[in-house]
Amino acid sequence: MKSNAKSALGIGGLVVLAAAIGAGVFVLNGSEIAVWFVIGGIPLIIVGGIALYVRGVVSRSGTSEQQYVEKRARAVAQDFQETVRERNDLHTAYPGWEFTADAQFESIAGDLRAEGVAFDLESGAFDLTKSVKNADVQSFEEIAAEIDRVEEDVETEFRSFATDELSRIEDALDRLEEVDLVGREAAIDEPAPDAAVPACRDSVDAARATATETIETAIETVREMGRGDQRPADSDAIERDLEAAADAVGRNEFGAAVESVLEARDRLRDQFSGSFDAERDAVLTLVDAVEDAGVAAHVDAEYIDAIDEVESAVTGMDSALDLSEVSRRRADLRRTCVDVVAALERTLAEEVEPLRDADLPPGYYAEPAIAGETFVDELEGIDDFERFTERWREVAESLADAVGTASTKAAVVGAYDDVAETIEAELEASGEVTDDDLPVRNADEFLGLYYRRNEGVELDPDVPVLRPGDVETHDLSVDVAYERGGTKRTATLSLSGSGYDETATVETRVAGSTTFADVPAGSYALEAEPGDDAFAPIEREVRVDGGTTIEIEFSEQSLRERVCADTDTDMGEHLSELRPRLEELFEDEGHVSTAMELPVRSAHAPCLLAVWAETDGYDATETGDGEIVVFERDQLERELTNVVRYNLEPGERLSFDDLERNFLTAPVPRSVIRDVIADLSEEHSVTTSGDAIELK
């Protein structure tokens, strides 16, 4: 603690003591005496206390009163010395900082001089003169207070200077960052609003160190930009700018340093602008040539990736200062393009080799003259980049075309045997083959090779489509028969395949024939529809290679075969589960039909009833409305016999409508009724007419 602070505390203690005594007097003797005590007593106590304090200090130190004054003078002078030297040190370290209250230092030095202390403001040295013995202690207390105020002013003004200095450094570095000369990870931090001088100095020193390193990096970056293949014409002026920047950094004049760096950069950019544009365009022209040549499908992806990387990098460059980088990228691109040509040469040799050994028909493949040639040495010997690009484009396009053709031909030859079988089958089936009929790539190549290897076919390459050429034709006769006779039926026959597609009909009760004329030799599909649901359709493969006659017979098909043909579910597996319900319905109704509510989906009901009837020995029939009816023929015979015996007199007629409505349990078709009546006619004189039964 400074000496003036100790004195202040002592005097303050006397004031407190006097106030306490005054309060006691007021309490014990009343207000009037207390007032007089405050007016006269307290000052006497304070003065006496100070005198006793000084005497005590003097007596404790064993010195005289003059010696105490000298001691106090020295302490105050030392405080001022610290303040002056701090100010001088700040001036030296930070020439840009100017303390606006230097007059206060002069004033304090004058006050000290008046009290016998000689003070040198430049060095901070002081000397106590003989006259200090006559100095007033109270004067030194006032000087000490003034020193404290000056210290606060120094701290405040330097903090303001530090904030401004950091802002100037930040602005300077931002200018370098804006033109991509440098990159910074973090901004410069300003000192806290109440930061002391040491903290402010630390912030400024750290910022200056950062600025020095950053600007030196920018200087070297600009210098490196001018070291490429293209040398700037005014390199001396650029170097002078960079040296000026370095000198300014040494003086901590960072704004001036940045200005010189940018001036050098601008000189370099102006001199390189034409060369940069030309170099960049040349690189991108070669990249375009790579894309146009169509080499990507025939070389490893790593080559294309490398070229794409160059394109991406160069496209992103827009400053003449990137000239050296563009030149480096150009060299990389050129080297990669030469490697691409070498790869194409190797691939072409690999693809051509199997074609040389294959037994190929004339006209299918001719080995290109470029196969076996080497272009790498020629390309590497071309110094002019524009001429290199033109020649590379020619060579790469020729090689890519040759590789594409050879690889396609080789693939077709390798897979031909398998695809030829498909072509032959399709020719026989439809009479022509297009590229859409072949589930392979390069289908047109397979069609072309098949055409060249097989006589008797024609190729239209514009479609492309392969068809049989001039072939012999023959007549195909088909004899049709039904397993049993009946009413007149119309059978429909279709013959298709090998481009031939004809339909014929045969109308007959039991047998007939038809002829397909001028059928080209080949294999065909014959489809025959009987025209009667009681008979099954026929599908057959036939071979026509001369005058041919074939026979087909429509076999009668069971109800189950007809109604279950389109049902995927095997109803036999579910019959045991469903049988109880079916038998219950049959017992209640005397029949079961698909018109009833059955325990299966309606689509499966016809098949279910047909399977149940066949399995359990019931009779089943189909009505004209497509309903399936399961019944017992014996029961139907008994019902009709009773009608003939008990409900008809000789010569009487009973309409089918009345018969079905009043006497029959099962709604069977009238054809079934007629069949049963025909069986009964041997025993009873009963017959059927168009709409009734009649007893003779």
C-alpha cells in the first residue's frame, strides 16, 4: 500500500473517533453542548491526532520530522516514476500510440520540483534536493492523488489504442482474404472493456504476430505466382512492391504492407491476364476433345476421373494469378491423355486377336489399319499444345471407333451359337425376327451374322428384320372328326408360324376336312376349336415339308375338365372339408347348384361341384345359363316316371314349364329331361316335342 493511502486511513480513523465522541456528548449533555463540540472540539481532535500521528511515526522510525517528509517525498516520486516509465515504454513499443494528457506529466513533475524533488520525464529518474526538508506533507498527498488519476488515464487511452490497432489489423488481413491470398481460421479478439494495460499489450502483440505471419505468407504466395513457366515482364517492380511490404511488416504498418502486396498482385495479374486466358482455354479445349472422342466407354474409369478433376479445377480458376496452377494442370492433362491412347492401343490389340482366329463370313468384319500402330511416341514428341490437341483428337477417335467395333464383333461371335438357336426358333414361330425379339445387346449384329452364315434368309438392315427368303410351299390337309356324332358343329382351325397365319372352318356332325394352301416349309402351331363345349380343343405342332395330311379328333371332355381348366386351386384337396355343407344342401334341396350360397368363392364354385359330383358319384350338368347343377339321375327318372304314370292320360301333353315347376326337384336342362324320357319310352309310350312331353 502506498504511503499516502496509509496516511489517509489514519486521518479517517481520527474523524470517526471525533464523530463518536460528538455523538456521546449529544446523548449525555444535550444538543447545545454537542453543537459547540462539533464546531470546536472535532477540528482540535483531528489536528491533534495528525500531530500525534506524525510524531508517532517519527518516533517509531527513530527519525526527525524532516526525515519523514523526505521518506514521503521519495515514496510519491517512486510511484510517479513507475507511471512515467510505463508511459515511456508504451511509447517505445507502440509508436502509434500518443498519450493526449502529457501536460499532466509536466504538471506533476513541476509540483514535485516545487516540493524539492527533481524529476526527469524522459528517463524517469528523480533526485531529492535539500529543499525537500521544507516541503509540506499535505502537498505530497495531493500529488499522489494526481498520479493515480494519470495512471487511470494512461490505461484508458492505451486500451482505446489497442482496440483501434486490432481493428486496423483485422481490416488489413480481411483484404488479403477477400482476394484469396490467405486464409484464416479465426478472427482477432479485442480486449475486454475493462482490460488492464498488460492484457491489452498481450492482445496487440498476439495480433501483430498473426498479421506478420499472414502477410509474409501472402508475400511468398505472390512471389511464387511469378515463378511459373510464364515470367512477368515487370518482375523488378513486383519484387520492389513485395520488399516494401516486408519492410512495412517490420514496422508493424500492416495496412501499408497489405497495400504493397496487393499492388504486386495486381501488376502480376495484369501481365498474366492474356496468357492465363489462353492457357485455360487450351486446357478446356483438350477436355472437350476427350469428351467428343468417346473414349470413356473403352478405358478405365481412373483416366476419366483424372480428366474430370482437371476440368473441375481449371473451370474454378478465374484469376490470372492462377496461371502457374493452370500450367501444372495442363501438364497433368496432357500426360493422362497420352496414357489414354496407350490404353486404347492395348485394348484394341486384345479385342482384335480372337477375331483374327474366328471363322467369319465375308463382309462381317474387316480389321482396321490402325490396329497394331503405336501413337504414344508421336504424341509425346509434339510440343505445341494446340497441335497436340488436334492430333490427339484424331488418334483417339479412330482408336475408340476401332475398339468399339472390335469389342462388339468379338462379343457377338462369342455368343453367336446360343443366340442363333433363338433366331431359328423365332423364324419358325413367326416367320421373322427383329432386334426386339432378341434379349441381347447389339441384336442387329447377331441378325447380320446369322444372315451371312445362313442361306435362304433375307435381312432388311433398316428395321432391322430377318425373314425367310424364297422357300417351297405345300398344301396341308386336315381331317377333322368328333368322338361321337350329334348336331351339326362348326370346328375352327388356325395354322400359324414362319410368317404364315391362316384360319379355316369345318362344319359337320361327326367328320369333315379342310386344306391350308401354299404353306411355306417349316414348323407351325395348329389350334382347333370344336365349336361344342362337350369336346376339348386341340393344340398341336405340325411340320410342313411336303404335301401333308394330318388327322385330328375332338375328344369328349368331362364337365370337370371343362369347368376346372382355369382354376388353379386343387378342389380335391378341400373337398373333405367342404363335403358336409354340400351334402346338407343336397339333402335339403334335392340338388346343389352354383346359384346357391356355397362355401367357396363364386369363381371356384363350378369346379367344386364338378369335383364333388365326380368323386361322390352324383350326376352333374351345365345349364344354358352356365350354372352347374349336381343331381341324381335316378331321382329324376323316378320323378318323370311318376308323372307319366299318374299325371298324364293317353293323348295328353304336359309342357316343360309345368313339368319343371310342379314335378321336378333339380333345375336340369331340357336336354337332360329329353334323354331320360327317351330311356322311359321303351317302357311307357311317352315322347317329347318342342316344348312338352306327350303320352301316346
